[in-house]
Amino acid sequence: MMIAKIGYCYAMAEYGDDYFDATDIRALLMGTRDDVYNFVGNAENPERLSTWHLRGLYFRRRAEWLTVLVHLFASCHSQQGTNICNPYEVVVGRAL
């Protein structure tokens, strides 16, 4: 739920509610739905994201859906130089 809240808050802060329909994720965050895994999961395709900051937030369009990639601990790396924390993808709503 924390990842869903981060994605939703970022989308609202950047776009507001005129850019996408957030009815479903709002229901999830208010507790009237309990299917969090329909909204939060691994990114569909592995992507090389910025590792300069502790976290990263990125928008993606997936057909009619607006999603947010939430990359926590983006600057953490293994000894081999690979990122050890993969981003999550949050479906925040249908783009309008």
C-alpha cells in the first residue's frame, strides 16, 4: 500500500485529477477495495533508470493507463555494480 500511495501522490502532485481518472486507486487507498496487486507490481520491462538519487519516480503510458515507476533506493548497488532494488510500477488510473 505504501508504494501505491507514493505513486498516487506523485501523479496527483504532477498532473492533478484532470489528467487521469483515479477513481479505482482512490478506492484502494481508502480501503473499499483490497486488490492491491492489480495496482502495484514489478515493471513490465526492465529499464535502466537513474541511479543518482536515493529514489526515482517516472511516468509511463501503458495503452490507456497512466503508471508511475517507483524506484526506491535507486542508488544502492551490489559489488558487481548492478542495482539491487528494482522499481515497482503503480497503475494510477486511465489517462484522460
